[in-house]
Amino acid sequence: MAAKQKRNKFERSQPFGLVVCNAIRYHVGTGQELEAKRAAAFEARDAAKAELEEAEDETDEMTEAKTAYADAVLEIDRLSDLIKFHRGEIVKIVKEPDQEMLEFPLEPPEDEKRARVEQDKARQGKLQPKPADAARPAAPGVLKLADGEGSHLLASINELDLPGPLIAKLRAAQFDAIDHLVEFDGKPDELAVEASITSDQAKAVLEGLRKFREKHRTASKAATKGATA
């Protein structure tokens, strides 16, 4: 005979009603479908990232890879929001199963859907590749250059010691050269918005920029010192 299971403090004598059970089934099933779609979107993003790393600048392949990457990132965010909604509804239902006479929402409210569409449109403008004549220009007039700094800031963003996926995000946002980052030095929140990355990622980028500049300043001073010795 199996041992009697010990009751826990969350047990109730009244079972869930049919409405509650069906609502839970719906949110669980829909959540699983969305997770499968998100997994596919992650694969699409990674494939686009690989193409970005291999494609040459200012080519059709680079433009197509940037578009594919942007689309995948937006789709991941959209699906993540929906998954979060369905998981949250499961928690609400389980917490208040006695309220089954109320109508359990099965989809996000329309105002949330509209807000998401507007958010996607705004992000799409930042993530989508810009025409060649609208590429992010170097702006030497606003660069905060230190002694010994110059043309090395025109180097590719790939020269920074950063993870490949983060480099891909920067390139997708048209941050192709290191000098494009200098204007955001000390402004991680502004960089996060402009590049569509997290605040922590923006801080990591600016730390990589700091190390890059320090390395080249040190090398420049050493070269100058050697030339005058």
C-alpha cells in the first residue's frame, strides 16, 4: 500500500471547475505552441548572425542578413511577450480559481496588442538596414578625442573585444565603425535605445570602447616617445 501523501498548506478540498481547467489547458497549450515558434525564431536569428559575420560590407548579402536578423529579433520579442502573458494568466487562475464565474481572458487586451504593434514599428525603424546614402556618418566635430587618437577610431566594430552576437546587434543597428560609438561614451542608456540592446549590453560595449581607446592611446604615446628619444 502506498504511503499516504502528506497534505501541504496550499491544498484545498474543492477541485477546480471545468471552466478553470479548460482555461489552464488553453494557456498551457498556447504557451507551448508559442515556445516552439520562438525556438524557430532563435534559430533564424542565429543563422542571420552567422551570415552577418561572413558577409562583406555594403553588399546585398549584408543587407539581406541585417533584415533577417532584425525580423527575427522582433519576432522573438513579440513571442516572448505573448508567452509571458499566458504564463501570467495561469498564475492568476490558479490563485483565484473560485472566480470562475468571471470571464478568464484568453488573449492580451486589444490596447496591449496595439501598443505592441506601435513598439514593433518603432523598433523596426531602428533595426532595419538604412539606405547606403543614409548610413551612420562619422562625426569628427562631436567626437571626444584624446591626445594620440585618430584614424584607428575608423576601424571596424569587429575590433572591439565583444561577443559575436553583440557585435551583430551593433552592426544591425548601423554601428559599423568604432567612431560611431564615441558620441555615446558615458551614455549607456542612450546607446541601449539607439542600438536596441539592453542597458547591461550597452555598458559592456562602452567598456570595450574604453579598453580599445586606452590600448591605442598607450601605443601612440609609446611610439611618440620612441621617436623623440
